[in-house]
Amino acid sequence: MFASVLVAVAGLFLARFLYKSRPELSEKMASGLAPVHRLLTNKFYVDELYGALFVRGLALGGGRALFAVDRHGIDGGDGEVKPAAGVNGIAWLVRDAIGRASNAWDRYVVDMLVNAVAVALEQGSYLFRSVQNGLVQHYALAMIIGVFFLIAAGKFVLGLY
């Protein structure tokens, strides 16, 4: 991403230099490289080629042929969208298959994982329910036991005392 931004910014600075600061350089380059300049100015003649082949050639000259291809090849028969014929039929089939796969993934993977987390938290809550009973004396006892565990860990595990 950084490289593409760097190339774009460099292009902006180069364009500013050639067309704003030193326009005589761009005119000199255009006259020196006239065939390349003409090709780039006309966008590789793609629009002219497209117009000649598709607009004037097929659409105006072969309208019936395109209609027949659309009706029988793309729509899949006599103009109706059918589940197993033509491009539209294949699209229908793929959407149906992806829909079924997505439904199965959601039902058997995502929902099971969510339900498993819910069951684990529900079962784990029984342990915490017994610890949190509302009696301050039990909380004080748990804190004292925790302090003794910390002292023992410092002595026997870390060797501090």
C-alpha cells in the first residue's frame, strides 16, 4: 500500500513539474514521441475498436444473433429463467448451493460454538455461585487464605524469604 501511494504522489509531482512548472518540456516530449503520444492520447484506441466490433458490428448488424444468444444461451431456453440451463440457471444453482452451505455453516458451526460457550459459562457459574454467598466473613477468610498462598509461593517457589 505504501509503494502505491508513493508512486501516486511521485506521479502528481512529476505532472506538476512537466505541465505547470516547465510546460515546454511536455511539449518537446510530445513532439519527440509523437506515435506514443497519439496512442496514449487516444487511450490505445480501445473505444474505436469496441465501437467497430461490438456496436457497429454485432449490436447493429447482428441484433437477432445477440437476441438469440441471450434468450437461449444466457436465459436458458425460450426466454424463461430455468434452474439448470444457461448462465442464469447456473447462477440460480450457485446461489442455491451457496445459500444451503451458508445455512449449514451457520447452523452447525457458528450456532454450536455460540451454544458451547453459553453452556461452558453456565456450568462455570455454579463454582462462582458457591464462592459468592454474600457473607463478609467468608470473603475475609478467602482473602487471608490468598495472602498465605502468596507468602508460601514467595518462600518456596521464588525463594524470597
